[in-house]
Amino acid sequence: MFEIKRYTSVDKREWDRYVAKARNATFLFYRDYMDYHSDRFTDHSLMFYVGSHLHSILPANIVGDTLYSHQGLTYGGLVMDINVTSSDVVTLFREMNDWLRAAGIRRVVYKPVPWVYHQHASEEDLYPLFWVCHAQVIARDLGTVIFMQKHLRWRKDRRRRLKVAHEHGIVVTRTTDFRAFWPVLEANLQDRHGVNPVHTVEEMELLYSRFPENIVQYNACKDGEVLAGLTFYLSPQVLHGQYCSSTPQGKKLGAVDAIYEKAMYEDYPDYMYLDYGRSTEGDGSVLNDGLVAQKEGFGGRAICYDTYEWTL
């Protein structure tokens, strides 16, 4: 039924057109986002055709004889438009497995798009993962999501910090000044986890230049000094906190709380979900209790991000 083709750069326009109409895609799947770090990954994205019609796509890369969907993205399962059916996807996975096996690939690691990012129900891939691929869950990360329209009250300690921010005149601005925030982010990540941000400030500026409608920077300042910042990724219904950090002074003065107040209640009150991202470390087996408690203080509750694996 399916003709399976490996993506090449000549397919960019067709690929991006499909992403624009897909029901479970975000801007992370556009090639201008995926390819910014193409030097780090060997792309092995797949395009599935029925006749001349592009049926669905799979963002992916390859390492040795393992196909990943996609190591440079937080998620990256099968991307589908509204016309894709469950029967289609069962057949697709059977035929994809045969095609991958013939190409010398022996293992697949697969990260489906979390359901909060679906603009319509889009879990057709989870059924054949179990029954066709006999895939196993090899990692489960815990994230935190707010159902924005529930308007849950913030926990008492968060409301207290917000009051402190107001009393000390914390000023929150929506800005393009990533460079003012990045030293705060880098210092915090090094101090707490001994790591650097996934993106350099130059990479974030590049991505912003390509997706100015999807990447938003907030900085919280007092007397001209940046005390905290939040970098948000916007998808059609999800406000996702990509980066969040504060100086020690910013923590005392509730600078992050002031940013969330502006984003949630002033700038994006009609959004369905706010995704705070993951609160697990390493392979997902360690829950950062302090981090998840902070997110829960705003009204967030758990969502799981699973990684599947199967052999061919």
C-alpha cells in the first residue's frame, strides 16, 4: 500500500506543507527547526506515500543500526493529518518495519507526540506499537501541565511570592533580549545540575529569527537587572516553558511568579494548556521533588512522556 521514501532537502517544501496541516504537529517539525542542528544528527526522516499523495511523515535520525524519532526533538512520532485512519497506521507500521529491516535497521526508539499537543485525537500509532511492533516502554518521564481554562488557584506559597514581586516592583517585559537572560540560565543550570542549556544563545536567536511567532522571551527585572527569565514555545494550544531560571535574588522576590502571572492571565489567557516540561532527571528514573513541587504550586499536575523501543 505505501511507498516509503527517505527525506532529502529537495522535499523541504512538501514536508513543511504537510506539517502545516497535520493534526499532531508543532513548529518543531518544520525543517528550519529540525535542521538547525543537522551537523549533530544523521537525518533519516521518512515520508509515506499512497500513490502520489503524501500520507504521513516521521521525523527521525539514525545512529548505527538504530532509528530514533528524533533525538534532537523532545518528541517526534508519526505525524498525521485529519485523513489518516487507524487501519492505515496499522498497515503503515507493518510495511515500515519491513522497509527498515531491508535497509539494515535492527532497532527503533520512538517518542510519540504527547496528547496535549494533539489538535484532534491522534493516538493511532500507539495501537500498532503494541500489537504490531511489540514495543516496550523503555523510559517514562514525568511532566507537569496546567489545564488553563480550569483557573485553578495557585498554592499559598506561590501567591505569597507573587505578592512579594508586586511589592518590590518587579517589571516583566516580553522581549527579544535572549542574551540578557542566558547568563542567568547558564549559571543556574551549572550550579544545580552541572549542565549547559540544550541551546546556545546563538542557536536560540537563530531559531527565533526563523519562528518569531512561536518563541517568546520574558525577562523579569528590578532596577534594570534581569532577575529571572522564561523562554516559551507556542504551539496551537500549548504554552510550553522551554527554559526558566532565576538568580538567588530573583527567587527571593518572586520574579518567576510575576512572569507566569503575565503569561497566564494577561498575554495567553485563552490557551488550553501550559506545559511546564519534565521534572525527571537522567533516564527519567529520578524525580526532582523540588522542581515538580514548584510547578504543582501553580496548579499543574502530571503527564507522562514515554519512549518506546522495538527490535526488527
